[in-house]
Amino acid sequence: MISEVDLKHLRRCVELAEMAFDKGDEPFGSVLVSQEGEVLFEDHNHVAGGDHTQHPEFAIARWAAENMTPEARSQATVYTSGEHCPMCAAAHGWVGLGRIVYASSSEQLVQWLSELGVAPSRVRNLPIQDVIRDTEVAGPVPELAEQVRELHRKLHQK
């Protein structure tokens, strides 16, 4: 279900998450890839300033809506270091993006943060499939999830 091409893009997502962490932000990174395999857009979290809607998956949805046809969006793949939150999953669904592949799941994130003593988010962590229908979803990837876990550990143990 996870190909070598998927792993390549997921590794980039983890690099982007590391960039976010290095800038003092929460470690999340995402990449939008066309059906032809072209990287169209990539970003990382920008929530450190207090605007918690500045997730890379949400930025991808906005960019795709402005720059891609509905058909191209439906055939594109969004890769991300962490499974979409409900806000980002809804944005993904509303603009009609295609497949989602993630390195670590929301369930894992909730468990990791709990183990670190971090209070639960005000927004419930839900699986993507509980927010949008008819979207192919793949993940997590254990070896990459461990890298993401380590970034969250470092962030919350500062």
C-alpha cells in the first residue's frame, strides 16, 4: 500500500516537520504531488504565532483550489508527516483532493502527547475517514512515525 515513491515524499514531509521544529514551531510538514509525480506545493506548520489554522495541509487545500482544476486535484496525492486534523481533512474534502498518505497517525499523536503529559487539544483528533468520505488513505509508516515521535518529544520536553 505504501510504495517507494510514497516513502520518498513522506521523507520530505519529515524533513519539513524538522524545519518547522527548528523554527520553533510544531513539527508537521506536507507535500502535494500531481498525478504525474511533480511536487506542486510543500509547506510546514506556521502556528507558533498563535494562528492555529496555519497547518500545511490547509495551505495545500487553499493552493490547490486556486491553482488546479477539479480533475487534477482529485488525481493528486497529499503526503504529510502527521494524519490530517479534522480542519485539514475537511478542507481536503471540500476542494476535492485525492489520496492522502501519512507517516504518523492522529491516534499515535494523541498517545505520544499523553505520555509526555501534554493536555489534550480543544479539537478532537479524528481519523480522516471520520471527516471525509471516498478518499483513499494510507499510513502510518512505523520507521517514519518514530522520527515524528522524536520531534514531538523534543518539542514538548524543552
